[in-house]
Amino acid sequence: MSRLEEFEKEKKITRRRFLSMLTGAGLVSGVATLSGCSPVEQVAGTGWLPQQYQVPGSWPVQVKGRVAIDPASPSLSRDDEKCILCGQCLEVCQNVQSVFGYFELPVKDDFICVNCGQCSLWCPTGAISEKDDIQKVKDALDDPEKVVIVQTAPGTRVALGEEFGLPKGAWVQGQQVAALRKLGFDKVFDTVFTADLTIMEEGTELIQRISGKSDAPLPQFTSCCPGWIKFCEYYYPELLPNLSSAKSPQQMMGAIIKTYLPKVTNIKPENIFSVSIMPCTAKKFECSRSEFNAAGKYWGNEAIRDVDVVLTTRELARMIKAHNIDLPTLPEEEYDEVLGEGSGAGLIFGNTGGVMEAAVRSAYYLLTGEKAPEVAFKLEPIRGLEGVKEGSLNIPGVGTIKVAVVHGLSNARQLAEAVKRGEAPYHFIEVMACPGGCISGGGQPRTSVPPADHVREERIKAIYNKDASYVLRESHENKEVLALYENFLKHPLSDLAHELLHTSYTSRSDKLIAKKLV
Ligand code: SF4
């Protein structure tokens, strides 16, 4: 039985116990079905939160039996009328993500949250959801001065269809592009493009660390998951030098849309409104980080943000439905040129193990000048839903590169502790906060409570199948990425690449008191 299965079994028992307590208090009655979900229990009436479940002096922020959500959170919100105090948010936060309960706060009413949004997937009533940013996008689309440009992450194209009755993992890349054009977006770009760019930057950085040309320590951790980054900033500030300095593909795309694109078109950077469609609630937090205004610094206009708004897959589905667009029947359309080409390597970023597999394909080429062997195009040891995976590849003239892949933050915690103890003999470690990777991110369509592995597997399979069908399967062969280097950035890790595509991290451990409950 996998760790997740064990946990889900225990969770069902806890939920039953909790609900029987609520039923006894006259708070819960009957059984309802949340569209497409397992049966869930329904709240009877409103204004029902009794005194014994409140933490004195802190209502409505702190309530026993559930996680606290910051009203100012850019990622998440909770509708108290829908909350049945079932404790699912607490369980996923504590036992799957090892966030809740792994700290004490020096200040009452402060909030510790890595913004991953897994609580919103586990919430049986839909009380916890993403912070709704649809109106901001509508306002931009209605503004004749704005050029509204959108990017779509790898993971949304294998989940959006589920909101329209298609099977789990249905591939709707072309229909998603068509729907975005119907909604009025001026250009539709592919975050897979900047996933390829990430490999060029992060892969080159790894090579520098391995060859001793950089002082930065090994192992190198991936840095494309903002949930993992914030987790590390809270709990493992001593490992921040191990994180790759490469920004996430979303933020790279934001910076490139507002710097390179104006250079090769006549669009003014200050007129661009940049929207991301992500499977992820943490990306909403990420785009709000003060340091992500590289385009503003480039143009000398601090008001320019790299990404203006992030919408989750669920928000996009609501927009499409509100416009009565029937997604499944739309003819497929292609991404726009210049920032629209993506390789199979960039595409598999959506799956746990995907970033690592993509990196291995290109690192082999960058180190040897030769195409990676066939095994690098289906790296079985690091595919699948095992919580901690490891693999190795012999690279001629370099030696054996050892890698590890973890998903779910309690697994990341185990590996981070092993790195601290000097017991993790890896060169490169991929971490994704969400179990299964971004295909099961906190902004994806809700399925069952808790999210089921078979849904994750369908989405993962759809992405790997598409990668296997591509001719272009290596990031370093993406022609639009090569043109970006030739015409603008010059080469990976150039000064301009550092300015636009790299970042640094901040310890947040001072927010926690020294005693960590690990
Ligand atoms: Fe977001 Fe993906 Fe990280 Fe989940 S794994 S927090 S969806 S980047």
C-alpha cells in the first residue's frame, strides 16, 4: 500500500468520526453529490458554527479543526457558509504536505501557507477555492488600450476537458487555444516554450556545478514549483543555495513577453496585460512576489509586472462556460508564433519526474555533443507515483549522474533532511509540491475527495503519450528558443539571461519560532 493510500484509508476513518460528531450536534444532515465527485456530506442551515469549535478571540481566522486561510492570501479563500469542519484541509496540510503542525508561530494570527492549494482539492464542499481573479482579466479584455496575452501551462491541457464532461486526461490543447481566442485574448503562447528555456538555463547551471565552474553546492534542486520554494524558505533556509536560481517557466514567460516580444513586434510593453492559465494556486502567489518585475527593471518602469494575473484551470473553465463556449466541439487551433513552440521535454514538466527527464535529455547533449541514448526518452525509474524515486545515467567523459525525484511536501521534507545529514548522494533533485506534480495542482478540476491516483495516472499518461508522439522531444532543439538566444539573450546564463530569467530566495524562517515540531 502506498503512503498516499495508507493516508487516505486513515483519513476516511477520521472523516467519519468527525462527521458523526457534527451530526450529533445537529450540524450536518443527508448526503449530497458535488458535481462529478464522491458523495459528500451537506451542511444544514447557516450561521451554525458553535462556540466550542472557535478559538477565542480569533474568529473568523482561527477555527479548531481546519487550516487558517489568510484573508489577504493571493491564492486561496474559504466560504465559511460551506465549511462543515470535516478537517480534510487540516489532514492534507499536515500529513501529505507536512506544513500544518510543523511549526509554532511567534505571533498569533500570522499565517503559514505554501499556497499549494491541495486543501481546495480535498475540501468536500468546495468551501476552499482559489482566489477568483476573473474580473481583473475581463477588465483587461474590455480595455481597448490593452494587448492581452495569455500563456498556458502543460498540465491544464489534460484536465480542462474534465470540466466539460470529457474523460479524465482528455487532451484539449488545441480546443483550449481556440477557446482563449474566442474569449478575446490577443495572443496565445505556450508555457512549454519556457519550460524548454528553463532546461537551457537550469541544465547549464547544473553542468557548471558538476564541473566545478560554480561555487554553488550540490545537489541542485529544481526551482520551478513555487510551493516547494516557499516551503524551503520556511523550513530549510540553509538549503536555499542548493536551489537552482532559474525562475519558473511561468515567470520566465512573463519576463520574455514584456521584453523580447516588444523588440520583435510593435507592441508597447506598458500596454501588455499578461495572463497565465495554470493548474496551480501557488502561481498566483508567485506572480505577486515583489522581485518578479524583471521587465519593469529592464524598461525602467517599475509599474510593469512580469505576470499580471494568474487564472487556474477551474477559473478558465468558468469563463468558458459563462461565454457559452462548447469546448469539446471547438476546432483545434495552434499557439501563436515566436513564443509558441514547445518540445515533448517541456511538455512533460506537468508530470512528477518530467522536469528531471527533460533535463537529462538536454544535459547529455550539452555535455557530450551527442543525442542522449534511447533510455533517456522514457526514464522509467523516475516516472510514476512512487513518492521518492531515484535514477542514474552514465554520461561519457563525465561519469554517473545521480538524480532523485519527490512529489508531495512530506516526501520533500524527508529528502531535505537526508541532504542536511549528508546522506543524499545526488547531483540533481526534482521537487514538486503537489502529489503527482502539476497535473494534480491545487487549481485543477476537482475530482473525488480525496483526489484519486487513477485520475492522476490518466493525466500523466496523456502527457507521456503526447511526448512520445512528438518529433521535437529535446529542449535544446526548440527553434524558437534558439532564436530567442540568437536574437536577444545570446547564450544561457548570459548577463541578460541572469537579469530576466534568474532570481534569488529569501529565508522566511524568522516567521517560525525556533522550535519546529519535526
Ligand atoms: Fe504549483 Fe505544480 Fe508546484 Fe503544485 S507542483 S504547487 S501545481 S508548480
